[in-house]
Amino acid sequence: MARVGLYPGTFDPITNGHIDVIRRSLRLVDHLIVGIGINASKAPMLSFEERKALIEAEAAAITSATGGKVSVESFEGLLVQVAARLGASVIIRGLRGSVDYEYEAQMVGMNRVMNPEIETVFLAASPETQFVSSTLVRQIAGMGGDIGPFVPKAVAAKITARVAENKAR
């Protein structure tokens, strides 16, 4: 029986830190579902379709090198319910530091009460990516900075083009 994990986030945009978590997650699960959370009250820089395509392209390189399966799904609602619906027995969360841990630890407790069959696994960010966040990437790009060190090349190109489009309006 394949072990299925769910790695949730907004991935707006996907960063090198996210890629690192995806790669490392495939050591723990056979099939990783990258869940892109959809929140109607938020206006992401990239559409769901753009984020999905970027994640799939990066995941293809990982799975061809390491095996395993990665798929991308959108989701709304309670994460633990989404995990159960998708057949995931593990929720994977990346932690950049103690602030992330405090928030995530509370969620684990709540999720465990709602569904004790689903485990949450924390993967500490690698030292070279622990300071990277999608929010900071968007801010740097918006101010004309180089986001190349923080995201894959295709993502940097997409974000740079989007910023240019937005400025041209």
C-alpha cells in the first residue's frame, strides 16, 4: 500500500525551500500531493493554474531523479478533512524556525482531535533556505530585486514578467 502525504501551502510562488521539502518528503511517502490552498479573500500574484504548472515542472525533475510520485491539487476547507478525502495519512509541514513551530504545533493538536489517524510530520528547513518565504520573494520582485537565489529559474522568469505586466498597467 502506497504511503500518501499532503504538503499544503499557497506556493505563491514556489520557492527553493518548498522544492527542498518536496524532495525530502519523497523519502517518507510514495505519493506526495502538493495542495494549493484556495482562499477567495486573497488575491495571489499567480493563478492556481500557473502555480500548478510551475510545481509540476519542478516536481518532474525530482521524481525522475528520485522516484516517487507528485501530484498537485487545489483545496479549500479544513486541512485534516482534505487530507482524509485525498487518502493522505501524513500531512507534511516545513518549518523555518520557532515562530512557524508555535503556530504549527497548535494546528497539530487540533487536527489530531479531529482525525487521530492522520499524522503531521515537520521537516526543518535546510540552512540554505530557512530564511526564504514567498512573501519576501514577492516583495523583492516588486521592488525590482533579483529573486534568482530564492526560486527556481522558471519561477523567477514568471514572477519577473508578472511584476513587469503589473507595472505596465
